[in-house]
Amino acid sequence: MKKSKIFSLCMFGLATLALTSCSDAADEITSLIFGRNFSPVDLEAKNVSETTATLQWTATEGATSYVIEVFADDSLTFNGTPEKTLTAESNTIALNGLSFDTKYSARVKALTAGDESRTSKWNGVYFRTNTKQFLKNPKPADIADRSVTLKWEVEEGFDVSTIVVGNITHEITAEEKAASQATISGLTPETSYTAYLYYNGKQCGNRTFTTIADLAGAILVHPEDDIKTIIEEAAGGEVFALYGGTYKLNYNEDESTTGAIKVSQNITIKGIYPTDQPVLKGRFELYDGASLTVSQAVIDGRENGTTDQIFNFKTADVNYGPLVVENCEITGQSACKGILYLNVASTVESITINNCIVHGIECEGGDFIDSRKGLPKSVTLSNSTFYTVATNRDFIRIDDASGNFAGVAGPKVTVDHCTLYNVGAGAANYRLLYVRFAENKLTFTNNIVVGTNYKRGFTNQSKSDPTPTLQNNFYWNCENLTAPGAGADATIVWFDENGTVANPGFKNADGGDFTLNVDSEPYKNKAGDPRWIVAQ
């Protein structure tokens, strides 16, 4: 028993001594000294240009200088001999004399003077120098429907060898080098491209452009041409390609048609240059079942003070082909009756407004899209912005003229990915979708609506589609669209109960800029006209 006690006491004493010794030793440690320097950390390449860059890192404690090695055409492999070997006494160094459009790897290690054993390991960074810009921006006259002429101006001592546009690689000839320009063919009309210029495999220029409208078989029209006669004498099927400039559409001196042009054949009118769109001053009147496509133009319905609609169907008892308006800006004076009028007992195969900006058509004495006696089989508004329109009337009105069209299905109305601002702002007794043609179908999806004041909501007509498709819509400062407001008409037949009340945070709505705030719910859900959904 005594031996056991003695052994236990001894072990306890040793343990106590050990603990006391460790504690005392720790109290005496004031710094840690490692066998070598730490590698430089937070290494970055900044202010990279065509031929220069700056390397910067966090200073290493105990280091008195740094060695820098730079490898060209390298991606952190550091194989072979470095192009540059430099030294620095601070934690930054400027690299000069680099080659443009070149991949570089740089590495840095820390040294301590007089003690080679403390040299750190390497830390590396990768960067690429900027390209040169020898290419000039193509002018409108240099861009055709299937080709582009590219021009350049090179610095002394440089040459150019290759141009790449899309999947086309063009080797520059001696003649083209002497002329400092080359024409690239085989492109697709109305397509965006980026052209790249190369010297010894390195990019020395890039420019983005969009080819013009397809001119194959098109009739070219200049502002000084008599567009009235050209269109009125069309045989049908023509495509009129218009250069930039102003065109007056009035086709006679009769007071009832001042400011309008008569379209009685199936024709297409389109601007040639996306950056120099033709301005069409006046209106269009459609006769004899004609179809009409207008694209890449500005349509200004204010010519000569006319108050009529911009598109007006005039002939009764015919079947009109499609009316298509794309990639256009459309405007009218404050007293303009509307954008479209169908007051004859005729059908229209389809009405499409796509990728347009429409504004300043306040509607006095008519509705924005207004069908009284006819049947538009389909009406589609898509990817477009409508602001300060229908301020005093219905946005879409299609009356019940089904008695004129026995056995024909009702209209299909679709509004998708549109931005509506101040639509119906002063139209308390009107509606957004006043559609009462029998058996109609309504679709209202992915839209942003701000600043409406329709006392009768979407519709107060029992003949309107009782089960419309409503999805991913956003509303702000709107009356009677998602729920009845204080002044709601008791006859409203339905609401967008799943619609979201959310401020889109337009950048400058009064200035016509409806760019969405990136933190807004409409932005997150990709609603409204897609042109305004941009990174900020």
C-alpha cells in the first residue's frame, strides 16, 4: 500500500512540474521565427494595357527585395526561359515593353539580403494584354446586306494578315494591304457581327456591326424619290428598302386623306440601316385586302395636323392579309385618334406589333387599337414599350361584330413582354382590354404596367374571355387591375389576382428610359419589354 501511494504521489508531482514548465515556457515566447520567408500573397496584375501592366502584392515581413519573372505566351506553367527577370525593393513593379494581345504569366518570390536560405517560394499570376485597335468603325455606306468593307490604319512597323468575321476567315491580300481595306462577303442580312483583325496571330482590332436589311430583289428608295407613286403603282409582292431620311406619305390633296398613303397591294417597307432609320411622316390607309409589313423605321403620324389613325383599313367585305410592324418607333400628336382602326366588315388575318416603342398617341375620339365592325383574327403586342398612349380611351377595343362573320372564330389577343407606362392615365371610364367579340381569347403575360387609371379595370364586358391567361405580370400605381380600388366600377368581371404589385424602378420614365432596377421584382422575373432588362 505504501509503495502504491508513493508511486501516485510521484506521478502527480511530475505532472504538476510538467504543466508548470510548459506554462512558463509559453509565457516567454514573444515571436515566431520561420526558416524562410512567406511567398508574396494577394498578387495582382493591374492597369493592363496593350504593352504595360503593374504587378502588386502584399509586402512580406522580413523581405528586403523581390525577384519577378515574366513568361510570354504562358498560362501559369512557367516553362522555359522567362522573357523578363526583374527585381524590386517594394511590393509593386511596372512591366513595360509587353506585346499586345498576349497571354503572360508572372511570378514573384521574396528575398532577405545576406540570407539566401530565407528565399520564399514563388507565387504566380496570369493576365493578358489588351488588343490594339487598328480597325476603323464601319460607316453605314460600308455595310451591305451580305458583306462589309473593313478599313484599318496601322502603326509603323506593324502589318496585318487576317480578318475573321463569324465563321469566315479572310487572308488579306497584298492589294488589300496597300489599300488598307478589304470586303468580306458571305454574311447574313440583319445580323450582328464582330470583325477581328490579326497580325501574326495576335488580335489588333475588333469592331461590331449589323448587316442591313436583305436587299435581294428589293427596290431601293431614296428620300428624294416619289414614294407616293412608287407604292401606289406596286403590283404586289414588292419589298421597298428605304435609305435614311424623311419621307412624306400623303398620297393626294383630299382633306380626308391628307398625310396618308394608299396601300392596295401586298408590300413590305423596311429601313436599310439600323442606325439611320427612315422617318415616315404620315399614315397608312389599307384597301382591297392588302397586307403590309413595316420594319426598322420611324413612323410619325403628326404630318399636316391629321387626327386620323396611323393604320386605317378602308375597304369593306374583303379579307386583309397580315399587318406587321417590327423594330419601329411610332408616335403621333396628342389629338391623334389611335394607332389602328378597323371600321369596315372585313377580316384581318393578323395584327402584330413587335419590338417597337410607341408613344404620344393620346387618343381623342377613338381607341388605341380600335375595331368596330371588323374581325382581326389575332392581335399580338410583344417585346414592346407603350407610353403616354390611350390616355383618354381604351387600350384595345374589339367590338362584337360576330354577326358579320358567321362561323368564324373570335379574335385571339396576346400582350406579352410589354412595358406599359401612363396607358389610360386619364381614362377613368375606359378599359385596358375592351374585347367583346364572341369567343375571344385573351393572354396577358410577362408585362409591366405602371400608372394606369382604368375605372373599369381590364374589362367590364361579360363577353370578354372569362378565363384569360394571366401570368408573371407586375403593376405599380395602377387602379383596378389586381383588385378593386376605391373607385372601381362594379361591373369589372375579373382581376389579375396573381399579379404582383412592385415598383420596377425605371431609370427615367419621363425621359423615355424604362431600364429596370436590377433589385426590382420585374427585373428578377424578366418581365416587360426585354430591351430594358440590362445589367447595371
